[in-house]
Amino acid sequence: MQKIIIIEDTKIIREELKIFLSKYDYEIDAPDYFNNIVEYIYKSDADLILLDINLPVFDGYHICREIRKNLDTPIIVVTSRDSETDELMSMNLGADDFITKPYNTQILLARISAVLKRTSKNSLSDILSYNDMKLNLLNGSIVYKENTEQLTKNEIKILSYLIKKKGTIVSREELMEYLWNSDVFIDDNTLSVNVTRLRKTLEDIGVKDVIQTRRGLGYIMP
Amino acid sequence: MSIKEYLKERFLFIFVNSIVFLILALILAILEIRSIVIFSIFIIWFLPLAVYISIEFLKYAKYYNNMEEILQGLDKKYLLPEIMEKTDFLEGKLFYDILKTCNKEMHEHVNYYKNLQLEYREYIETWVHEIKTPISSSMLIIENNKSLITKNIGKEIKKIEGFVEQALYYSRSSDVSKDYIIKRFDLSVAINNTIKRNSKDFINKRINLQLDEIHAVVYSDIKWVEFILNQIITNSIKYIKSTGGSIKIYSTTNKNNVILTIQDSGIGISEKDINKVFEKGFTGEYGRKYNTSTGMGLYLCKKLCDKLGLEINIKSELGIGTKVNIIFPLSKFNLLN
């Protein structure tokens, strides 16, 4: 499990962000005391830092600069200031990404996973597994026992989202929102077509009934 | 200043002199004085007078014509007192001092309002950033507590976010300072970001999005362009009344420009309204009917486009749809401007 530290002084955002990111299988650490935040980060061994700019004691820029003296943990700066100077400052001080408030949560997630993927040493997150089935995100193939099949971009996105959320019902709206946020702008009908094709491909390699339809609710991979 | 105008001004003086001379000449003629004497008196009387008037005319004409020329050449006419020459004749001196004083007062007056506006603008910008925190936290709370109710609240908060953004860009657009950075960017990035922002509405209203492959690199400020696109796309979404509507986005690359077109199958704009859509506060019939329009969106788009040197035009047919073109000039010259 990857660990994220949230450095944010607004209590409600900190708490809600903690709940939200925990749902997506991240381990969250969110200090509420900002006096020696830099030492706190040194000790914490995090995989990623979400850093606000307007903070008590020292501002985010200072913290960013201090962290970079000893650590190369990825930092995503989150701020309500959206000027070019702020963005430039953050990047110059060694931040990996820059998101302005109010952010779309799906986009925040996408940025987090992109940064983590870029910086993590193991490429485990590139291969998603579900039972005996393995989805390789790098070459877009699905492997089950001895069978291998190629998937299209849309199918990969759909399958990977369903695998990530296995055991829970994913509504069509939720699935579509996820797709739209990852640059796949498809409509309702195309989604149905894609899911049908995906099911067929899975059947071809011997995986049956993994994507189930819950009428009126959505899809689920149990 | 022409001779005619000048002589007209001196008419009374010349007239009185001429009358007096005529009376004198008449008396002298009655006294049987030789006409050569009368003529000499005329010369002695009128020659210095004519010379004086001519010299005066040349002096004034030189000064005022010069000033008029400067004035014509000035882009900002109120700057005249800054560059006009000081002269040594009395009238000119007085005139100069009066203008200088007026100018100074005017500057103070303008500065007062400039400062007021700057302060207000700074306040708005801070306010916008402050309000983003509660908006962010509300959205997170909604995300963590999904239900039909929170979903509806979420929609309303999205609207608040839109209005807040409008306020920010309004304050940016009306200031004299340049608040944008022209950079090279891929138009498709701006389009994709805008679509993603509105993904929920597209999905909920089942709007069919026909997005062409857009490979156009333009020179502009991406944040402002995204704001403009967002206004246009949210308008399109808003005025598509039935489900199953469509929005088509495509670009045409010409030699000197890139035209980005956003076409929707919405209710359209009537012919009598189409020329007024860029006016501030204009909502049209439908805006009043549905009471959801502020008349600010397109007005701001136009204003920002003007500032960025982009052209925006709108074509529409009632009941069929609306087509908005944004024209990005294509040359590196824009970077220098």
C-alpha cells in the first residue's frame, strides 16, 4: 500500500481528503500540527506528499525547498492560487505536479497515480490481477492461463477500473465519468458496445461471467 | 488658425481705424489738402498697423498650428499638456499654466479611481481564492457521502464554482494590466480539460460529443482560453433542452489562422438577438424565460478574446443550433505583441 502525506491546514479538507483517498487504497497520514513539518516528513517514509501552499508557520514553498534538500519523494502542490508565478515557483522548487482548488476528485486521483507510477521503483501497478487473470497495462494484453488477447484502449480502461473497484457495484455514470476523465469521451451506447466486446474477448480466453450486470445499478466484478 | 479667422477677431479694431481715417480724410479733402498728403498719412497710419497685425498673426499661427498638429498626432489626446512647448507671450503663458494645472488635477482624479479599482480587484481576487477552500471541502464531503441529495447539492456547488470563476475573470478582464502569458500550447489540451470539467453534465444529459482529432498548436494564454471554452460549452449544454442532443467540436487550420468551432444542437438564438449576444447583461428571450442566464458569459468571452487578439463569432438558427467560431491567428508575431 502506498503512503500519502496530506499537508493541509484546513481541517475539513484534510479529514475529507483522508477519507476519500483511503477508499482508493492509499495509506494516509495527515498531520494537524505544522511546527516541524519538515522533520515529520523526513521520518515518515511516504511515497507521495500532497502539499498546500498557504500554511501556518512556514508556507508550502519553504517546506518544498527544505524537503528537496534531502528527499526526492514526489510532491503534488495543491493550492487555490492559480497564477503562472505560483505554478512556476512550485515547479522550480522541485514539485512534481500542481493542482488548483477546487479540484475534480477524479483528476486528483489520476494525477496522484500518474506521479506515483512515474516515480515508483517497481512497476507492479502496471499489472493488475484478478483471480488468475492478469491485465498488463503496458502492452494492453490480458493473460489467462495460456491464453493471451489484446484489448483496445477503451476496453483496457473499463476493465482496469472494474478490477480496481472489485467487489463493489460500479454504476454506468461512475464508469463513464472515469472514462471521460481519462480522455475517453464515449457516449452511453458506445459504453454498452465496449462492455459487450470486452465480455466476448474475456470469454474467448476462457474467463466467463466476470463482469456481471446488476440491473438498474451497474456492473460488478465479484 | 487661418488668416480669415484671425482678421475676423481683429475686425472691430481695423474697422474703427478705417472709419476714423475716412473721417479725417474727408475733413482734409474739404480743407483742400493735396491727396498726396492724405495718402502719406494713410501710409504712416496703416503700415505699422498692418506690420503689427501680420507679426502677431505669424506668432499666434505658429504656436497654435504647431499645437494642433501635435494634438492630431497624439494617440492619447489628454497627454498634450505634457509635451506642449512653453512660449514667451503672455496669452500663451497663461494658457500653458492653466492646462498644466488642469492636467495635474485630472491625473490626481484618475489616480484616485485607479487605486480604488486596484484595491477592489485585489479584494475580489483574494475573495475568490478564499472561497475556493469551502467549495473544495464541500465537494469532498459530497464525494465521500454519495447520495441523491448530495449529488444535487454537488450540481449547485458546481454552479457556484462557475460564477466565482466568472467574477475572477471579470476582474481580470477590466484591469489595464496584462494578466496573461502568451505561450505555445496544443489546442486539444485546452479542449480536453474543458470537456472533463463538464463531463458530469455531458453524461447526465446524454449529450453526444463528436470530437474531431484536433492537432492545432496555437499561441495564447491557456487559462483564459479554457475559461472562454468553458463558457461556450456550458452554454451549449445549458441550451440543449432534450436528451440526445449533440455537441460537435472541430478545428480548421488555415495558412494564417486556426478556427475552432463548437457546434451544438440547442435551441438556437433568434435573428434579432444574435447581434446582441456579446453585450453585457443581454440574456435574450430564453434567458428571461428560464431565468438561468446572467448575460455575462459571452460578454466576458468577447472581452477576453479582444484582449488576447482572438476573434469570436457566433452563428445560429432558431431550433437548429448554434455555432461558435474562435479564430486563433497563426504566426509567431503574436508572441512579440
